[in-house]
Amino acid sequence: MIKIIDNFFEDILFKNIKNHVTTKLFFTPRYFEGREHTVKNYYGSRFLFSNDKNLLDTFIKQTETKFKIKINKVNHDCGIDIRNLENFIPHDDVESAKINILVMLKGPTAVTNGTVFYTDGELDIHVGFKENRAIMFPSNKVHSNHASNIPNLKRYTATLFIEDYEE
């Protein structure tokens, strides 16, 4: 089950969120959990939603409205990422989460900076990057940012790791 929604936020709200994310937040470097802190395992930088409850509440409310679910619990590691797009790093996410919501916030519209999904170890589905696009998918679905050959290409995305919800 992978669901995609374009125009996740209304235009004015999206503009305000994008401005807030790109000018007001403090990001810290992140590496894939349990892996050596090397360039190969560098995830990007993350701002945790736990540092801005109003921003988290905005994303939860919009997710509930757009995907027609009721969120009962999110994981503490939810946040906004500035992502390094130099490598494919297939992974699944937080074990305690059932579904993920990935919201594309800032970056060039392109297939070469979107998100790819794998089935049985093979690349299967590709969703191109488009600002204000949201993707809902199972947390155990192996995925990766799409690697780009454009030097220093970065993108901003938000991720909710949803541990409990109702449809």
C-alpha cells in the first residue's frame, strides 16, 4: 500500500511551512542507526518535531485530513530532514512504526531526487520529487532516496513514523 497525495497543504500554509523549515530550524547530522559514522552511512541532517510541537501538530492534523486516518501515536524520531542525495541507501524504518508519511517540502521537481521502493531486493516503484507531495507507505517497505549525479543536490522532507492509527 503506497498512497500519494499532491498539494498536501493549502498553498499559503505550505509557503509558510517551507519558509519556517528553511529559515528557523536547527538541524543536526544523522547516520543510519547501528552503522559506522562514515560518508557512506550519512543520512543527512534532522530537526526533531519534538522541538516544535505546533509544527508536529500541523503535520499530524493534515495527515489525518488528507489520508483519512486517526493518528493515536507517533514515534519520537519524527522530523524534518535535509537529505544527502549522493547515494542509494535502501532501508526500512522505525520498527515500532506501522506506516510512514513522507512529505516533500523543498527541492527541484525531478525523478532523480524522489523516493524509490524495493520488492524482493529489486527496485520496483519510483516516486519523483515534487514540493508539497506526500507519500504514505508501510514502515517495513524497503525504500531509499533516489541517488542523483548532480553535485550537492539536497532536499527537505518531513517524516512521520506512525506507531498507532485507525482508518
